[in-house]
Amino acid sequence: VSCAFAGGYVLSAEVLPTDVRATGLALCSQVARIGGFLSPLLLLAGDRSPPVPYAVWGALSLLAGIATWLLPELCGEGSLESVDDLRQLVARQSRRHRPGAAAVRIA
């Protein structure tokens, strides 16, 4: 478990643009802590229906795996180094999906 946490911590720092890395890492850490808090509570649902906790954990794991395939590095794009890189990526993807559309603006 400790090795998986360390790997996830390093990965979450590497996939975020440099400009927002600290804020993004803090957000990832908070979500992990919330998950760690709610996980034992989910076991209580297993008292009534034993497969429920495993189904929820499995579904969340599959969702995380699918979301990983949507990362820019796996879609043939370079890694994002700044928020401007993210804006350019979104604009390229927007034009790719809607040929006549204007660039999407990220605030």
C-alpha cells in the first residue's frame, strides 16, 4: 500500500503543468485523504450486502484506469509544462472535434 501511495504521489506531480503543480498536488492529496476516510465507512455497507464495497472499489479503479488513457501523453501530445500549453491543447482538440469552432477559452 505504501509503495502504491508513493507511486501515485509521484505520478500526480509529474502529470500536472509546472505552473499549477503545487495546487494540483494539494488537491490530489486531499482527494486521497477523503478516499481514505470514506473507505472504512464503505465496509459498513458490506454488512448488509457483502459485494457492495468490492463493486464500488472495482468501479472506481476501472474509472481511474479509463481516465488515465485520456491523458495528453497517451494521446500523442507532449507533456504540459504550463497553463498556456493546456490552453493550446484544448484549442487543438476543440478544432479537431469541431472543424469550424473557435478556440475554447480556459479561465
